[in-house]
Amino acid sequence: MRLSSCTLANGEVKDLVVENKVITSIEPASNKGDLDCSSLVLLPGFVDLHTHLREPGFEQSETVYTGSQAAASGGYTALFAMANTQPVADNAGTVTQVAELGESAGLVEVRPIGAITKGLEGKQLAALGSMFNSKARVRIFSDDGHCVSDAALMKTAMEYLQPLGGVVAQHAQEPTLTIGSQVNDGEISKITGLKGWPSSAEESIILRDALLSEQTGCRLHVCHVTSKLGVELIRWAKQRGFPVTAEVTPHHLVLTELEAKNYDTRFKVNPPLRTQQDTEALIEGLVDGTIDVIGTDHAPHASDAKQQQWDAAAFGMTGLEQAYQVAHKVLVQSGVSDWQRLAEVMSAQPAHIGGLDNHGKIEVGQEANLVLVDPSNTAQVEGNVYSKSSNNPYIGMEFASSVVHTMFRGSFSYKDGEVTK
């Protein structure tokens, strides 16, 4: 298959030849090919380090298959699935089940994230070694949704995973500071009367775990950074050579705490939306390399879990279907950065952190995991098309670019606006 006249992230226009799942040639642009890409930008397929696929146990909210469909429509070719399923993905059997469900769906590569502690309870280490050595090849471990607040236990986990080359992905939230918290501790908590969620709960854990990563040598990945000081702490750690990486979610890049003023539970999320000043710091950190990746934290919920009073509703937003559009808006359309940085934070760096050698690059000999986007297709978000859940915070927003085709292992998983299976 020849993709003709594709504009690459560096601005070059090339033809790409794909045979037997692999990029076999990158040639001067022509008007002869199986697919005319002259109006499209070609990028490595996106990789999400932070997805909740809900299966097993919460199939009313999402399944591996519907989440894979949503991902393919959003330009993704690989997902890392968080461990907060039922049963919890804290053993070789469950992580292998998730990986096999992903292979069966056949739309993206699904790599399970293993729990750090048994049952996500923060008391005993999970079976880290057996998950690492399982067929699922778990390389990232996280209790996301729950902070590993016991410093000694976190240190032990890091000491165990460091010689294996594993990554600890921490949900930074000191639980004693957020009991009953609902929204950012600031203007919105005063407006709504809902209990405030201080950013110090996040920042204190970021600092603690950065120090532990330096002491143990274990790689630390900070999930969903939300605050200006959080960005500054990560910058500080990186300047000292600590093995720390970090992510920001799409929603924390474009939404602020004031979205919650009308008690619309689509905007209830953990960690909460912060201030405009925080949002600007997150964008700055993403542009200058302090923040390494955009991770969706795609958190689908059945409608009955969201359609409740604010304090009873579930935390979480969906993100797979609009993450690229947010990234384009923040980095490219705004003019603060470019296509190459978008490809780094959406593709190359998450693939590197997750140990996926077959993703994140457009090179001869590389598996053809690709996405083609239209840089000038303006459309308004009406809701999720493929995710089972409707807790989409972007409904009504207009974006200036969209995914047109996604190619996974040399075949289209999403083509001309439709998932292929």
C-alpha cells in the first residue's frame, strides 16, 4: 500500500510504502498511490499511558473492545490499561486476560498496567514479578485512583522494580488532605460550597516520590499533573537528573475549575480542574519538556454513576476521542509549539516510557502504526461516538482538526471517519 504525498511532522512531504505490516520505503512525494494524503498530516500512531478500559468487572461503563474502538477513532494505536478493574489487575491471570481481550479486539495494542498493591489497598505489594514476567509483559505499575501513600511501601516497590526496569506510575494524592474533597480548593469551592481539594495534596507526594526515585534509581512517572507548583517540582527533579517523567491530561490543558460552577458532573474529576494560572503552567511545562506526555485518563462511567448530585457522582471524564483535537488546539493551532512536539508527547515519548519499540516512529523497517489527521477540518463535538459512556467534557466545544485515518499493524483500524470493525 502506498500513502502518497503525506506531510510529515517536520514539514517534509513524502510517500510511504507499507507492506506486510511494516514501513518498507519512504520516498519522494508523488500523485500515485493507494491513498491520496496530500491534504493530511502523517504522524506516528498515538500511545496513551493512562486509560481506564473497565473490563473485567465494569462492562456497563466500557469494555476493552469499545475502548479500543474509541481509541482507534482518536488516532491511537496503543493503550496502557489501568488496574482498577474487578478483580483488580494485581496478578498474572488478570493482566493476561486484559491483554488477550485487546488482541481479540485487534484495533490497538492493549498493554495492562499492574497494580502496585494487592487490591489497590495500599497495604501489601502485589505480585509484581509474576506480572512483569507474564504473557502480558507488564512494565508499568500503578494504583491509579488510589495513591500509594505509605512511603516505606512505595520505596520497597521501587527497590523491587528498579533492577527489572519497571516504571512506577503514581496517582499523587495525599489522602489525609482530601477527605470528602470535591473541587479545587479556591474560587470554585467558595462559589459552590463544595469541599476544597488543595493542590498541596498532589505536590507533597510528587516531591516525596521524586526523592524516592533518586534514592532507589527506579523510574517514576507522575500521573495527571494539575498544578503550577507540581510542574515546578518536576522541573526541579529533572534538573537534578532524577529518573522522573510526567503527564498532563487533555482536560487539565483546556478546562478550569469554573466549569463546575453549575454542578455539571461531567466536570467532576480526580484530580480536580484547577485555575487558569495552573492551566497556563501546564501548557508551558508541556512545551518546554518538563511534562513528557499527554495521557488521557479516559475514565468512562455508566450514566447512573454521573447523573447524581455532585457529591455522590463518580469522578472521571472520557478522553480518547478528543485528546488529539485538544493537543492540536493547545500546541499547534495556538502557535506555541509545532507538529513535532505534538508527535513527541502523543506518540514517541509515551511509547518510550512504556517500552513499546514498535510504536512512536515513522522509519523504514518500523511497524506501520500511523495516524493521518486533517489540519483544517473544523467541527463541534456532539458527544462520544464509540465509547459506551457519555461523560464527555468537550461537548459543545469546537476544534479545528480531526483524525481521518488510523493504521494499526499495517491495516486501517479507522478509515474515512469509521472504525473498521
